[in-house]
Amino acid sequence: MAETIKFGTDGWRGVIAEDYTFDNVRRCAQGFANYLIKQGKKGQWVVVGYDKRFGSENFAAAAAEVLAANGLKVYLTDGATPTPVIAYAVVDKKAAGAVNITASHNPPTDNGFKVRNETGGAIDPEGLKDIEAAIPDDMKDVKRKSYNEGEAAGEIVKFDAATPYIEHLTRDGLIDLQPIKDAGFTVMVDPMWGNGAGWFPRLLAGGKTKVIEIHNVRNPSFPEMKRPEPIQPNIDVGLQATVDNHADVLLITDGDADRCGVGDENGKFINQLRVYALLAYYLLEIRGLRGDIVKTLSTTRMLNKLGQIYSVPVHETGVGFKYVAPKMTETNALIGGEESGGYAFRGNVPERDGILAGLYMLDFMVKTGKKPTELLEDLFKKIGGEYFYDRVDSPFTGDRHDREEIIMHNMPKTLGGLKVVDLITVDGYQYNLEDGGWMLIRFSGTEPIIRVYTETRHKDKVQAILQDGLKVAGIK
């Protein structure tokens, strides 16, 4: 019996050569093909792209062969391509959807299989269940043709996804690059050995601004970091390089460049909740735009404060862009995002875009003439004070259901000395606290890990809340 493949928070991920095999990738591709054909999309185009992990281009070719054998035509990227660029290609090519071979921020042992719909955005949970159900159990039910045969028949076509994306950024009014080029910034960039390499130098060339990249070649073992995830300690080398080069800001993109991290001019990390609030503040205050905000329950309440100040609705969803993207499409939201550092913007596709997020941070600095630390100070003045956040991840063994029973049995009255006022179980276990803060316990959708998150107005209580959260989860 073949292994059962499940799509987690963002697609299916596995350990290369253990469960992430060519046959299992082909099974996934057949399931996606079955799903699209059932929707009446046989004969339409599907975009296939990939990252710089071990074997990604070969896994992408295998997926393309299966799709072509099922009567779907394939646009295959001509190299490793950022996730947001693949997503935009779906819209640009009027394709039925996309397959993206990437494990994003996972450890180097892993690879993954993401799917996207005709908007370039994540497919909703019901659609993912339909795709899972359409994945055959046996390889005899997987259709295949050789890559060369598909290419000769014009059913697999390699293409450049970068140029249309860059034209879209400027043509559609998302960003004016010239003022950033003229600003004379020194911008440190860490693409974490991934798909973001070369993008900021290309976009910002030809002016006074200087871009310095590190970790900008392909290396699937991701040296100097545990994984290509834009949080500490993975970014410590980049933070130090920011100081050493007297840079004005550090921009970090994760392995597939759909997420963005930021370091300030002093080489200090600005956590991803604060970056999300800064980006929303930039769009609302500096650019004067209005529109709904979509946020996962694991991200910042600073967005709720901004929603009140600027009289815009704030929608809260479960964790993952499979919830955020459909809600953004439904509401024509101004911005959508999650705790992991993924942010999407109106006028673009409903997909996380680490490149555009980084450009918006630079534009924020240009339009205000302020450094990142000063922008944070302005934000805190606007919302009435600072918010403090941290997260701890802990591996767990045994059955998830048993662990959930432990969590429900250990209902706390206080966390870090703050009274628990209610419990929300939309996605995991979120305990709202008396200061307006929260603590969340949830299971990773891609790894056997329990995550404990908190955001509070009390800096001195962050670690105590997290430790109490681990106790509730039966970890300590």
C-alpha cells in the first residue's frame, strides 16, 4: 500500500529519498491533474516552478511529465524561481493553477509540493481535501510521458517568469523603484541560499543605492543556519554583516522567497509581527490606502489597533495561506499575512511575496526619511505602546490526539501571572489574556512540532508565558 499523502499548512512536505520520492511526487501530480480535469480544465496550462533544494528541478520535471500525460499543458520555469513570481505567472499566463516544488523554510533534508489555483493563491482547505482524495494509491494509475516527448509536442514549454513579474510591479502601480534607487541606501540582503538571490540587486541597479548580498549561491545544505527560515539564529550572520557594512537595513528572504525578514540599522532583528504592523501602517498612513486586513490568529493584535484607528475591517483566520488567500480574494483585502513572515498585498496575487514586502520597507524609509528604528517608534506612538512577541517550538512524540487531551485537561487560570480571560479553538488553543495579549498552542501542519506563541504588552512576562504554555502542552 502506498503512503498516504496529506497536505498540511502549505502543501505536502517530506524527507528526500525517504517519503519524498519521484513516485510520490508523480502521485501528487496525478492527484492535482485529476482535480483540475474534474473541474473541466483539461487542455489548459499549468505553471510548474521550483526552488534550489536538492533535486528540485528533477522533481519539477517529473511533475510536468505527469501533467502533460493527462492532457494538461505545462509552462515550466527556466530556473529556480521565487514563489511569488510563480504565483504571478499563473495570472500572467491565464493558467489553471500551479505546482511549486519547494519546502520553503524546512530543514535541508526536506522537499515539498505546493499547489495554487487560477488566482495564483493557495487552494482552500476543501479543495486540498479533494486533491488528496484524488491522489492514486498505486503508480499504475499514474499517467506519464517522457519529458522530451512532452517538450517536442509543445506540451511542456520552458519560460521566463521573471520579466513579466518585474513589469507587473511597476506597471500596475505597486511600487516606484526609482526613488529607492536614488536614495543612496546601503541595503544588506540575505536570500538564505535560496530563490531570492539576485533579485534586489537586479531591481535596484542603476542608482546610488548599493545592495550587498550574502548566501546568494545555491547550496542545499544551507550553511551558517539551521534552515532557511528568516528568524534567529538563522539570520545572525546577516545581522552581523549589516553592522560590519554600515548598512541601513537588512532584508531577508526565506528559501523560496515568499517570506520576508527585516533587521534594523543596528543589526537588531525586527520580529515578523512588528514587520507586519509596519507594512500595514505604511500602506494606511504613508500611501493613504484603505482596505480590509486579513490576519491569522497567530499574528499581531497591533493590526486590530490599526484597524480601529483607520476604520478598516480586520478579519482573523486559521493559520496558513490556505485560509488567508481565499479571505483576501473574498474581501479584496489591502494586506494579508501570518506570523511566519509571509505578507500579501492588494493589486498583486493573493500570495506571500517576500520581494515586494522588502521593497515596501525600503519605500517606507524613502518616503519618511527615517531609519527602521524610527519607523518602529512612530508605529508604537500611533498604537499607544509596544507589543512584545516570541515563539518556542518543541518536538513531540506520540499521538497528537493524546497530546490535545493533555492540553484540554491542563486549562490554566493564569499564564505568566496574567489572568486567562477566554479560550479560542479555531486553530489550536489560543488563550486570551487580561492585558489584551494572548498565548497560542498549535501543532505544526508540516512537522511533528508543537509551537507555543505569545504576544503581550509586558516585555518581562514573555518568557514566563511561553514556559507556562509548554507546561500546559505537557512538554515541561
